[in-house]
Amino acid sequence: MLEALVRVVLTGSVADDLLAEVAVEPEVSLPGVEVGSDATVPRATIAQALALVLFADLCERVPSAAGYVADQRAAGRRLVLDHAAVRTVAAPCGALPAGQEQVARLLRALGYEHRETYDLAALRMTGRSWAHVDHPEAVPQWFVSELHLDRLSPEVQVAAERLLATSLDPLTAADHELLDRLAADGSLPLADAAVLVPALARCFARLHAEPTDRDHDLFAQESAELAWIATEGTTGNHWTDRVPDVAAAAEAERLAGRPIKDTIEVSGSRRVRQTAHRATLVERRFHTVEGRSLVRTVPGSFFELIERAPRPDGSGLDLAFDAANATGIFAMTRAEGPSGILGGRRAGA
């Protein structure tokens, strides 16, 4: 059933590649379920389809992730999508709900529940993990972070609020109706699920206006995370492959010449070990207060590797996150150079 949904949403070759590259548990993919015009798709399968669509998007934007996936496929291994991460700002966001609620409203309808809250004090953020109620180990988790704007200077707050006020909600009234039905029933007819998945995918993008170069400079001076949100919005910050040995995987990435982090983050429990590629550099357009256009090179998204050990009580994998680990991983999108800007050029008047 997952395959049918993915093939409705994505083009043939993209769907073929995804289905060959990512491992999905049978209780989520439902390969033996007959798919007809009246087929009903459970929320876990819809959640997994959204994950695949967004992961395909990340691979298009992050060449190091695409290279990793190609190498894994050549070696005969399928990825296990562990989690995705997105960033939000705890402030009014125009037509969108404020802060993490703009993502949480989607996750709840898909069958996720909030698991843990993490104090990311060094980043002036709070992180929240969301796991799927029906299949917490099999369906990718979400790590939703929220930047506390009130911990930044008044000047930054005013500039950020002005930018975020331009946010638009990509969901139509019909999309909201489908989301409400999914939340109430826990499933949707295949045709409706095929409409909802791409609608939800549109929520993971920059939904506010293009920032000014002056505001971006201001943000970068106080918060690399806010500067990143200004250009990338709620685009998937990173996706993660769950691997059996993260140290071995990191060394393989190093030998392949991909931009892997120098160290491995280890949780306080010692059961969660993470590392990541450095963020892909992307060109983003800004405008000046005088109305001129400017293109700058800034950090985009990245790819992560995680190893999870079983919990001591034998109840399954330790699906927790760790505040110190998250803080270290977040550094992958920190830019170098003056005001956190890597480079820029005028692109016209």
C-alpha cells in the first residue's frame, strides 16, 4: 500500500529509487494489502509516505546525502530513516500557528505524540521529540526545535517578527479538512491520502518572505539558528540514517571524501551516538532596503547518522535524544566568515 501511495505522489524513477533505497517495515508498508479504488490508508503509512517524499527532497538539495545513499545501495544496504529535524521560532508567524505548533498540528494528525522536551539553552532553543503512536521504532521520529526570540536583543526581535509576519499557510481549506479527517479516523482513502501527502510536504519550506541582507546580518550576529531559519524556514534541516555502527559509518564517509563531522556525539546514557555531514552550501537571494537584489552563499541542510542501542529493560531501542548531542549536531549549519556569511554578490538592481 505504501508503494501505491508513493507512486501516486512521485514520478516513476524517483519512486523506484526511494522504494529501493529505504527499508520500511511490513507493518507500515503493507505490501500484501490489495489496493483498489476504495482502499483505505492508515496514518502510519501516510506518515511514512510523507517521510519518503521529504527525504527525496533532501537528497536533491544535499549532494553528500545523495552520494551516501548511492554508496549504500551499491553495497546492498537500505537506509533506515530514524528521524527528521525542523526549526521554528516561538513568535507570531502571520497566517501560520506560532512556533513549533506549525509542525505539531501536522504530526498529531499523522499519529505522532510528543515524547520528550529538551532544553537547548546554549542555542536559546527548546527541542521536542515526536514519535509515532502505532509504530514508534518503524516510522521516523521528528525533532522539532523552537527558538526563543525573547532571549535575543530587542532589535533582532523586531526584525524577526517583521519577517515572520509575512508567513503564509500553504494548506487550503480542503487540505485542513483532510487533515481533520485523518486525525479523527486514523486513516484516509487512498485518493485523499495522495492529495494530502504533497500538501503536507509543502509545509516544509520557507513560508515567509525573502529576508533583507541587513536583517540576515543582524540575525547571524546573535543566532546562527535564526539566520538559518530566515533563509530556509521549516525546510527539513536534516534527515538521519539509523546505522548499526556509527563510528564505522563515519570512517567510511571520511574515506569517501564526504564532509563528515570530526567527532561523534555520545548521549549521557551512552546509548545514542550521532554524527553528521556538514551542511551543504546553497545560494539564497536577499534584497537590500534600497530594493536591490543580492545572492549569498549560506548553509543549507545536511545529513546525519545515528546509532541506537537497546534500552536496559529490553523494551526496544532507546529512541531518546540528548540535549548535548543536539547542540553539537546543530553546529553543522553554522557558517564561517564575517557575520556568519560565507560569500555574496550583487545580482542586479
